[in-house]
Amino acid sequence: CNHKKKKDEL
Amino acid sequence: MNIFRLIGDMSHLLAIILLLLKMWKTRSCAGISGKSQILFALVFASRYLDLFTSFVSVYNSVMKIFFISTSLLTVYLMYFKFRATYDSNHDTFRVEFLVIPVGGLAFLVNHEFSPLEILWTFSIYLESVAILPQLFMMSKTGEAETITSHYLFALGSYRALYILNWVYRYYFEGFFDLIAVVAGCVQTILYCDFFYLYITKVLKGKRITLPA
């Protein structure tokens, strides 16, 4: 599964 | 960061400042839906919980703090300071018909079944329909002040610009978030009728009157 991509959007 | 998302965030910032300016200068929140403002406060509260746990950038943290604080300030001004001017007779949209289905959907359709992710998903879904009480109120009052129209145009434009940001990020960064994109499209589509009225009327100096 995709690694926990950091949420960089507001 | 890309130009579309930067202009989008600035448009969002402008919308919030326009709303606060309108309330402060006219000492009134006439024509503004308090229910939509409560939903926006809920959107930011449930989306920015990671404010203290994950640092992305100074810009990201400053904007999150600004959005949370101004949305709470707006709700305070509407329901306390300028309560006498709050038009509750026209602000009658049943928000429970939004919050409950959105809450259920966030449990069913999300990227990861964890508290933070479900709250983020709830916030994304809720934001896409949070403007409905405001649009509903305008259809009942039949008109909107010019500054309120500018507020809505800036608010609607922000998510439309985010769609361009997602197109950009898909092609240049391979980034794609289906939940955010679908909700963002729904949110922008809800503004289409208003965008049409704004461009054909407000930009020609007329007031917006609904139904068109």
C-alpha cells in the first residue's frame, strides 16, 4: 500500500 | 507548492477577510448564513488536528492557525456580537441532513480507517457541501449584498483553483487523491450557478437577485 504520504495541502 | 494552489489559498484567505470586513464595517451579518459558518469551523477543526503533530512548513502551519481562528471569530461575531442582525428566519437549511450523511460516508469511503484519516475525510466531504445553507439562504432572500457576492466568488474560486493544482500535481508530481478531487469538483459545481450570476451581473455593477 502507498506509504503514509504527508498531507501538505490546506 | 504550485501557483494554482498558492492563488487558491490566497483566494480563500481573501474570502475570509472580505467576510470579516463586511461584518465589521456594516456591524451586521445580514445575508450571511450562520449555519454555513459553523460548518466551515467544523471543517477546519476536523481537518487541522495534525497542526501540532505533523509539521509541513511555516506557511502550512500559519495558514491553518489563521483559518481555524478566523472561522471561530466569524461564528462568534454572528452568534454573539452581531446576533441582533443575524437573519435566522432565512437561515433554515437542515444541516443535520448534511453532517450525518457526510459523517457516515467518511466512515465508509476513506483512504485509511484511522481516527485522524476519517476526520480528515469527513472534513473534505463536509467542505464540499458546507456552502449549501448560504446558497439556500440567498435563494430565500432573493438577493445578496455586493460584498457578500465577492466573498462567495473568492470562496468558490479557491477550490476551483485547487482542481487546477491537482491536475498540475498529477502530471508533474504523480500526486493524486481521489477523495479530495471528487469532493473538490462537487464543491466547485455547486458554485456554478452563482458564478454565472456573479460574472453576468455583479461585474456589470448590478446586484445579484435570485432566482435568476
